[in-house]
Amino acid sequence: MIKYHGTPITPRHKLLGMRGRHFCVSYAHPHDLEVVLDIGQSVMLDNGAFTAFTKGKELDYTGYEAWVEANLQHPHWAVIPDVIGGSVDEQRQHLSRWSLPLEMSAAVFHLNLPIDWLKELVDTYPRICLGSSAEYWQVGSASWERRMDEIFNELCKRRFLPWVHGLRMLSVADGRWPMASADSSNIARNHNRGEEPEEMADRIDCLNPQRKFKPDPQMDLLGEEENAI
């Protein structure tokens, strides 16, 4: 699994100490972009929808697309704008506006939306991001894990798993869901608590999920108990 470490990371010398990693830069906080393009292996350009949603703001679609176009080239890639809490039709409208190459883009599937929508996205886009939303907002919760099991049960019906990226999911980097990549702002938020950023990255980067998906039978039992209540 490729681990994308969120920015900004301050002070600057701490970011420079993470040279050679993979980074995630949000349109909402683009301050470190030029640096990580120089020192990183690859950069994930995030649309900042999560930040906009938590602050009650609307995403600047046109501005984001222009920002991406100015910085996009292989091996970097960008997350196509999505609507947190939006319907399938709203997601489809946002995706239809995207004018940049799909091979360097990723569509977001929100966990609360229908599995049929996921299947359509996988058939259309080379890379899919899973976004925790609605009743599945909390990564690692029992309901979130059951939903992830449903998603990977469906994806594993294919001959090959598609490229699946977990948004805000590095906390489950060693879980049972064989994602190709994931991101987190853990280091940016918590490196001032005593552990150096490069030490945190060393610990996180050596984790990998199971190579083959195997549902947790305890999740089925828990679901039966909840249905019985």
C-alpha cells in the first residue's frame, strides 16, 4: 500500500526530513505543494471537499481544476470534486464537469451510496477513492467495517481488484481491506506530541493490509445482534 501523508507539516525542516515519501496536498491548504513536488515520490492533489464541508463552505470547482492542471503530471494524481452528503445525481454532475485526463484522476465513492454506483465508477475510472460519510463517517467503527466488508465483497467478484484509495484511512493501513493506497493527516496534526514526523512515517509506511480480502465473521454476528434488537 502507498501511504500519502497529509500536509501542511511545520516547521519546514520537519517536512524536509520526510524527503522521499508520498504526500497529499489539499486545495484548502496548498502551502507545501512546491516543496513536496521537489522532495516527494508522488503527490496526491486533494480537492479539499472535506475541509469545505466541515467549515460550511462551497468548493471552488473552477479554481481547483485550474490549480490541478497547473501541477498535474505523472506520477501525481488528483481527486475529482465530490459532494459530501450528496446524491448519486449530484456526484455524477460533478464528475461530468471534470476535463482533465482520467488516467491521472480519481472518482470518490461515498460509503453511504448504493453499491451499484460503486460498480459504475469502477467501470469508468482507473482509480476510486472511498470516502467515509453519513452513518459511516467514523473510520473504524463497527458499522464502517461492515460497510467496507460489503464493498470489498463486491469488488472481489472481479478478476482483479481495482485501484482503491482510502480517504482518511491510514489508521487501518494494516487492516483486512486490500487497498492500493490511503492518506491521513495524522503526522501533520500530531507530530508535535513528542514523535518526529520521519519516525511516525517510518512506522506507518511499513504497514500493509491483507493481500486477500477475508471478511471478519464477528461483523456478521454483530449485525445479527443489532437486527434482533
